Amino acid sequence: ANILLTLITANLLLYVKYYLGNQQLGTYMIVALQLGIVISLPIWALVIKQIGKKKALYSGFVLLFGVLLGAFFLQEGQAIILLCLLPFVGIFAGSLYICLTTMQPDCVEAYYLKHQQRH
């Protein structure tokens, strides 16, 4: 999950600088992305309790893909539109972060129950 956020952040800066041609907004875009993630974590925790981790993870993937697909079609000079989309990217990326982070202990426990040994 941390690698996912690192890749999104690093590629976002390159995308803004070289494709959209507006390096000055890079910091604001990272802040918008991170704020979306922070705000969404408690909401996704409630969603996980209601519908389960697997469904929350898949819905987060689908929604994140939809928003990132919209960002793919932006043209040069439309950095402000991306700045408006980034909180939503953060909200949906927050689902991936919290779901994958909470699934990791479940995988370790499932392995232990199956093999009766820890590595």
C-alpha cells in the first residue's frame, strides 16, 4: 500500500511538470492528494465494517481507476482540473491503503492456521 502511494505521488509530480506544464502546482497537488487520503481513512474503516474488506477493496480499485482514467484525458493547461480531481484520487486511494494494511495480518494468521508454523 505504501508503494502504491509513493508511485502515485512520484508520477504525479512528473505528470504535472512535464505533461501539464505547470510545476508550481505540484506541491498543492500533493497536499490535495494527501488530504483526501487522511480524510477518507475513517470513512473507509466504516465501509469495511459494513460491507467487508474484499468488497471495499474492489470498490476502491474501480473508483480510483475511473478517476485516474479521467485524469488521463487531461490536456496541457488543465492542471486546475487535476487539482480538483486529486482529493477524489486520495479518497479512493485511501481505501486501498486501509484495506491492504488491514488484510496483511489476516494473511499471516491464515498462513499460521494452515501450516501451524511461523517464519
